[in-house]
Amino acid sequence: MKQLKYLSVSLLALWSLASCESELDTAPTNQANDVEVFKTAESAETVINGAWAKFNDDGTTYANIGYSTVLRTSDAMGSDVAVLTNKYGFASAYAFTEMVNSTTSRPLFIWSLLYSTINNMNNVLAKIDGTEGSQEKKNQVKGQAKALRAFCYLNLASFYQFSYLKDKTALTAPIYTEPSTINSVGKKKASLEEIYTLIKSDLTDADHLLQEYTRNNKDKINRSVVNGLLARTYLNTGEWAKASAAAKIAREGFPLMAPEKYKEGFNDINNAEWIWGHGQTQEQSDASYAFHYLDVSSSGSFYYSFMADPYFKDLFDTNDIRYQLFSWDGLKGREGLLRYAKFKFKPTLIADIVYMRAAEMYLIEAEAEARNGNTSQAVAVLNQLKTARKANVYSGSLAQDDVVKEILVERRKELFGEGFSLSDIIRTQGTVVRKPFVDADGKPVKVQITTPDGTVKTVDGRGHSVFDFPDKTAFVPNSPYYLFSIPQRETENNPNL
């Protein structure tokens, strides 16, 4: 891994960012002089840039690198990714033994990542008004800080508690809006309602503060990103009209990609449909490591571990451009696994990371309209996406439950591998669904493969290998196994939890 170099300020409380032993060569995050960094609005922006770099590229192991760790974990714990358990990285998450365990490294890494970023943004927000510079620049910095803080709290609300629509009073995680120091006192858990109130306030403020801002790359947060986050937030809280409206704003100027572009590997932040992402260069490419799990077809990919459940393939029309990405693996030792070649490394073995696309906004708009009773409008929006993918348009029942079900299936198809699996299950109070790939007699389904030397043969198809929770109970809605645990180190250092 390349050494990570960035400028950041981390005045962190010991309970919220206790240091972990790192297997990566990373630069410290507390080297900047506080007074100099916050002298001007321009220099204060470097704190956001540094926090963003740390948020994406910092890590403790090769399986815990930046925010992509959250996305990979979410998909590994869902229904459609059949993780190979003999491969390094996410086997324990797939088996539901890791994220429920407060003593393992990944819960500590994710918690620390989110709260260190929150604290960096709190530092920016506490000091930006006192810096030198134009009001326009201060507004930009403040708006981006509020949006990134809101994004971190949105992740806490999405993975550390059940759905807001199940119980908005459920205690979830502490709220910090002021910079922490070594002497700060840890806070108690806030409710989902309190967390979402802060998220909506921060994003609404950011939308106003960024009105005059034009970004120079898609790593930056602008009003499109802010409205996309608002759309996600309102979908979580059941504010359907607001979710639909925000999604429409977010996708303006981001056309759905041409069908053939879908085959290019989801590796380029310049894709017209991408609203937000993290770009990679040969010099700064640590986040690209996530593709070693996602890319199941490139020869340079190490793990090939995020295979597709064969039943997932059955959700697609054969004329759908996405259907063409499936193939049965013919490599020795992998025969009969199902590849879904959505993600591919660039030839240089780096790949940009996608965080938000126009397609997601179409799906949010469609779901929000359907849940609000406007099923005809919902189907019209849904079919725009289906048409762009050359899939059959939906022409079935306009009953609300039927339309919502169709949209949720389309979310699984369109957003595979982008980190929405577990959060959608929690949000909708759904359940993980995994079943053996067998026929009516209980025998493995036979599939045809082509080996590297061109030989065609028939083998057993292979899919999921974990079919229940660690205690051998069946998958059910609202299971504690779905929730990320607060790390033990945090609870030991903050008795107020």
C-alpha cells in the first residue's frame, strides 16, 4: 500500500478514537498546527480535504480501508452476494459473527472512522466563522462540513439501530456537535429521532450554504450530493413527498448512462450518471483495494469473493443489459460459482469508488411516490430506469404493495455491490433471504461452464453457504444480528453509554 499523505486536524477524545494497531503505512492525522490551519477559510478547507482522504483511504487492515468497508460489509450481510468464506476479508460479516461482536476490529474501525470524521467537521464548524476570507468561501467550507457530518450520522442511524419507522425513540449513538478534547466527557446515546433531527438540520443548512458553489470534481460535496443525502434521509423517516422532491433535484444534470456503459466496470467517477464518488490515482489508490472483493472477472483481482447468488440472476429479464454480466466461473477450484461482472479494475488496477448515482435517485423517487399512494407516477419513474437498462417495463398491478415490491427488487438489481443491501433490509424491516441452489429433489442444480482451455462441461452450481444466524435460528426481520455493535473499547471508556 502507498503511504497516505494529507492534512487533517484531530483533537479527538480518547473514548471515540482509541488507536488501533495498523497493518498499513499511514501518516498521522494530528500534525497540523491548529492556529495556522484555521487562519483562513482557504486553509480551513484543507481540513475537509484531509478528513475526506482519511475517510476514504485510511485503514487498519487490507479489509478495512476507509468508508468502502461499510459498503462491503452491508452487501456481505445481505441476500444477493454469496461471499466465499475461504477468502480473506468479509467471511465473518457474511456469517453474522463479526458485526454483532463488539471486540472484533471492524466494529471498532467503522465506529472510529465515523466519529473521527464528525470531530474533524466539528472543529471546522467551530472555527470557520473566525477565519479570514470571503463569505462565499466560508459558506462553502461550512456547507461541506455540515453535509459530511450529516453523512456520518446517517450511517450511524442506518446501521446501529432498527428502522426509524419501527421506533424513532430507540436509543442509538451519542451526538457530538462540538470539538472533542482529551478531557471531554462522553455522552449518552441519542434517539433516532434526535439523530435524524440533526441530520436534516445539517443538510438543510448545507443546501442553503452551497447555493453559489460549483465544484471541480465529484469528490466534492455540492447541492446535488446534499439533496441526494436528503432524499435518503427522508426515505428513512417516511417523509415521502420530501424524499421524492429531493431525489429529483439531486439527479438533475446526471443522465442515466447508455446501456453499453454498464459493462465498463463501474470504475470511473467521470461516468455521467455518478453524482458522488471517490476518485483514485496511481499515487493515491488505497481505496481501490475494495475492488479485489468486488471484481470477480479481472485477472489482477486477488480474492474474487463477492460472487452472486444464482437466484439473483433470475430477477433479470434476459434482454436486460445487466443480465449479460452474469457467467458461470470455469476456473479450477471455482467451477460453478456465479460471476456478476459489474465491477472491473481499470487496466492499471485502480478503480474509483461510487457513492451516489442518478439511478438511486430514480429509485428513491419511485419508492417515495408509491408509498405516498401515487403508484402511476411511481411506475412511470421506475420504467424510465428499466428502459435505460433495456429491461421489460413494469405493466403489472398498480396496487401499492405490488409496486413497492417491484421497486425494492429493482433496487437490489441496480444497486448490487454499492452498499445498500443491509441498510435496505433494516430500513424496510425486511429479512435476509438465502437458500441452497438445489432442485426440487434437493440435488445441486447443474450448470454449464467453460474452462480456461475451452472445454465445456457440466458441474454443480454453487451459491450461498450460510443460511441462518450463528445460533442456528432462521433469518427474520429486525434481528439484532443485523445491527453493527458499538465497540467494547468505546463502552469501557464512556460509562454514559
